[in-house]
Amino acid sequence: MAKRHPSFVCQECGAVYNRWKGKCEACGGWNSIVEETGAASPMSGPVATRPSRAKGRIFPLEGLSGETKEAPRTPSGIAELDRVTGGGFVHGSVILLGGDPGIGKSTLLMQASAALAKRGERVAYISGEEAVAQVRLRAERLGLGQAPVELASETNVEDIIATLSQGRPPALAIIDSIQTMWTETVESAPGTVTQVRGSAQSLIRFAKTSGTAVILVGHVTKDGQIAGPRVVEHMVDAVVSFEGDTGHHFRIMRAVKNRFGPTDEIGVFEMSDQGLREVPNPSELFLAGRDMATPGTAVFAGMEGTRPLLVEIQALVAPSSLGTPRRAVVGWDQSRLSMVLAVLEAHGGLKLGMHDVYLNVAGGLRITEPAADLAAAAALISSLSGNALPPDTVYFGELGLSGAIRPVAQEQARLKEAAKLGFSSAISPQPRLDKSKGSKSERLPLATSAIGHITDLVANIAVRRRKAS
Ligand code: TYD
Ligand code: MG
């Protein structure tokens, strides 16, 4: 066996060093490097050593074309969860479910386990954090006390694998959480990245050989105390994040990586006293309690994967007392806001240099689509000018640096969703000249005013003042 040197491992990203450093050069994290024994050398994880052989085994190589079947899946029965995974848990795949502590990971997985177990599948729920009685108590509170889920409180990976390998392999095994697991193949202390990585490796091997779908729960912590689950992201088949802020009841599930399905679908849940409830029509939820008469709010007709989603974008533009005015944004990209502000100044004739600007996406949602530019711009212009936008209008479109409004994908789906929720008009980009479709004949579900440039939007909102006064 190779001689073990003490190694220093970054608990954020898993980089290994020969000596202690204050800052990790790989990920830039401060104070995240901790001494570990057993992480053999830089560059190597706790790879199981195997006896060296002079000759390798010859394996068959195959062509790209050939007989392939759709990966067999077990649907969870929770539609929002299945939407994110792409139709259910693929046999033998490993999903990492990450999220802040207390967001509802254990609750959701207990609900999914019970739903599967009730349909006659073998499901094992291994908790490394809570005692069996605690898990049982939660299941009872959720009204799932009778579901035949196999429960255990255990942290040793070898014992877990030996137990699960007995009898019919489970359809689903839940490991809550990967940070509490430890394996005998690695010497480091539980909770360190080396242990997390080693445990994950063993569990992944178990999933592949048994066909059991394994879900690893990973807490995302800001401080470096507990190993960040980021080190296992590249080893698993799917990384799903469960987000939301504890002040809101909504929880959004999003696939960050998915080898067997889409990565742009979201699942929306609501935390209630009976656990997590699915939200089949999130637009209604995100628009509930909307303040329509106040300047500075615009409804954005967005898309999350294949699903249209209407959200309210709120802006507050107020004179600043600071030398450098504040720019704060929640739920959207900071640099995107800077760009929209720059375009509004350069091409829209707005003076924002002496104003603080705040932008918020209502309901705790995080938007990544560039199509939100136009709605954000409308909210900003509305707040600055003091003119409330019409409450029955939705906005979408991408803003170019020249001030041009660029067309975005899936216009029809956005408009249909808006019409369904009672909106009667839309401010949108000029449609693409699509000869193949004979674009003019395409019926739009609501009245749209297509605008080509940011000046049209400014004029549109300014006209409202003249009409009102
Ligand atoms: P939990 O699933 O334990 O979170 P995680 O595993 O992500 O750390 O959920 C914790 C929170 O959920 C807790 O603060 C209480 C709340 N909760 C409800 O609001 N309703 C419920 O029915 C349950 C079981 C939990
Ligand atoms: Mg938990």
C-alpha cells in the first residue's frame, strides 16, 4: 500500500494540496482547506485500488448504430417531480438532490417513497440524520404512516449496500444525506469531501449493478464545515436542486444536470401542513396578490422548459442620496439589469444615473430567460415615470444593445397562457418573418402590439400619462 501523506483538501471543491493554504486556488474559496488523512495525493480521489496486472482485459467495442431501448423508468406518481426527472427514475441511475437545510427535501422524498411503495415497489429510506422514530413521526404527520417503506437509520455505506442487496433489489433507495455517510475504504473523518466522494462512489456502483435508482440528498451549506456536494456532481446522472426561500411557501425543483431528460423543466410545489403539494398551474400562484394600480410592476409571460409561466416583475426607481447609486436585484441576473439600464439610458432617453434601482421577481422565482428584458424595462420605465402599466397586459422580448427588441421562442404558448389567465393584450417583439408558415394567417389568442425598438416602449408608456391627465 502506498505511503499515506497528510493531504489538505478543499471542502468546497475537493482540490487536494500538499500543504495548508488560506485560499483554494481551484475554486477561490477562503479558509476551506482542511487536513485529511487518506486522500492519497493530489489529483487522485479514493479510487478503489486493484491488484496491478501486466495485461488488460479485452472488451468488445461497439458501433453507434445498434439496438437500443428507451431507458426503463419508474414514475414517482408525483407529476411535478416526474416532469423534472423526465418521466420518472431511470433504473440504476443516481440523482443528487441538493438544497438548503429545511427546504423540504426529506419531506418530498418521504412522499415520493410512500407513493412508490403503495404501488407495490420496494423502497428503502435510509436516514443518516434522523432516528427511525423521527422519520416515522414525519410520515405519520403526512398521513403516510401505512405505506410499506423500509426504514433505517444508518451511516455506514458497506452495511447499507449489504442490507439493500438482500432479496429483490429496491426500485428506489434514498440516502438522506450523503454528507452523513462514511465508507471503510477511506480513512478520512465523516463529513469530509474525501468521505463524501468515497461514499458516493460506492453507492453509485451499487446503483449500476443492482438497477436500483438511488437518490442522494446533499445539503448546500455556505460555510466550509460540511463538504459541499459539488464534488459528486460530475459522478451522478442527474443533479436536481430544490430551492425557494423559507419566507415563501413555494418550492421550485430544477434539474441542473440530467443525463436522461431535460434540464429546463421546473417542478413547482407549495409547502403546506400536509407536506408538499403539487402546483399544476403556477402562474395563478405567482400572480396571486398582485398590486395592479402601482407604477413599477409588469407581468412577464415567460417559459420554463415547455411550460409557460406568468410572473410579476417589480421595479423601484428612486432618487439616490449616494454618490454611486444602488443597483439591487432579486430573482434575476445583475449584469442583465445593468445592460437593460444602459440601453434605456442610451436609446430610450431615460436618466437613471442619479437613481437607486431595485428589481424583484415576485414569489421567490429565479428567471434566467433573456425574454424577460422587455418586462423588466417596462417595469423600470413605469416606476421612473410614475405611470402604472395596464393591468391586463403581458410583456416579453429580448433587448439588444442597439435598443432593438428581438423575437423570442414560443410566442404562441406565452400568449395562450396569458389569454387563459384573463389578460387581453401583449407587448411583444415583431414576429420573425417566417415564410413557411404564412405568418399573417396564424391566429393569435390575444391582441398583440408588436414593437421593434425600445423607444416604442418608452412612447407607449408615456402616452398613458397623456391619456390619463
Ligand atoms: P425537511 O423535509 O425536514 O427539510 P430538509 O430535509 O430539506 O432539511 O422540512 C423541513 C421544514 O418543512 C420544516 O421547517 C417544517 C416544514 N414542514 C411543513 O411545513 N409541513 C410538513 O408537513 C412537514 C413534514 C414539514
Ligand atoms: Mg432532511
